[in-house]
Amino acid sequence: MDTETQVKLAVYRHFAETGRRPEPGAVASRAGVSVDRVLEAYQGLRAQRLLALESDGASIRMAPPFSGVETQHRVEAGSVSYFANCAWDALGIPAALQVPGVVHSRCEQSREPLVLDVGLGGPAPSGWLFHCLVPAAKWWDDIVFT
Amino acid sequence: MVFFRSEDLARTWCASHGVPLRPLVRLDQLWALATTWYSTRLEEHSRRPKPQEMRGIFAGLGLEGEFWDPRSDRFG
């Protein structure tokens, strides 16, 4: 397995287990490589759209569907609480973990809370809707805004 | 990428922010997108769909047209 893949798995498994972003040192320990190699791998993973980094190049803002920072989209799965980057990723977390979960979010206009049970086969029937402002061709021009 | 309780509320939000209403996606469609994107994300060989694959995924869910065309969503 190449270093980039080792680092990817270390990052994603840390998120899955803890719901929080790992520090580079923790990724290095888990992947069995140096911190310098971790930071180098981050750049490759960013190019593959598997990570979005803070401006320091070392802190993970996003490892989609997981968010490295608190957001309005929270997911409870097992005994862990996660933050998702967006509404899409809120469903993406149970999908990635392959476990049932509960999505806590809101209506962007009315601020009515959304509490959505998501089973292994998907969300319970619901009339709620998803809206994306940015066209698909522009999503990664500014993925944090998207 | 956010949730709305109804199309009317989405329209109100877009109007108040001076932005266009985009195609609204049902939650069953969103689940299909979420599983397609992420169900293997914790595995060794996982990767994000490439633009050509994205086109097929969107079309399969009835999400077609200029808005869903990832033509310039280049990697790297």
C-alpha cells in the first residue's frame, strides 16, 4: 500500500472512530510514516478531492463526508457524534460508516429543526428537500462555500 | 448545500438572498448520491467519482441539465 493510501485510511478511520479531525502526528503514528510524509500525502489527497485543508496545510477542514470543524449538520451514529460539511454529507456519514444514524440539521429559511432517522436503506420517508446553490462544475472552486 | 422544509421556503430563502432557485432534490435522491459517493470511503481503493462518472450518476437520478454538468470540475 502506498503512503498516500496509508495516510488516507489513517485520517478517515480516525474520523470514523472519534468524530474529530486527527492531528498530523496522530496520522503519522497510525500510518507508520513521518509527519513530513503525512503533509506531503495531504497534498495528493487534496488533489483527489479527498481532503480540504486549512491555510496552514496541516489542519484538515474536510475529509468528506466528515467535517473537521463544527457545522449545523450533526450526525449521531453508534456512540459517536460527527459534524458533516453539508446536507449531502450529513447523509454521507451513515453511508460511509454503513450504520444507522440520526441527522440533526435545520431548514435554512425557517430554522425548523430537522431530525432525520437514517437506516441502512436510507432515510425515513420525508418531504424535506435538498438545495445546492453552486453548479456542479464549480463545487470545488470554493468547496467550503459550496 | 442545505435542507429546506418545503419548496416554498426554498423559494423564499433564494429570493431574500438574491440568488436563483436551483433544482430541488428529494431525500431519496440525496441518499442515492450519498451512498454512491461515500459507501466505500473508508476502504483502501475508494475514490471520488470522476466527472464522466458523475454525469451518469446524476442522469440516473433524473438530475440533468447545465446545473448538474461537472464538465469543468477538473481534478488536481
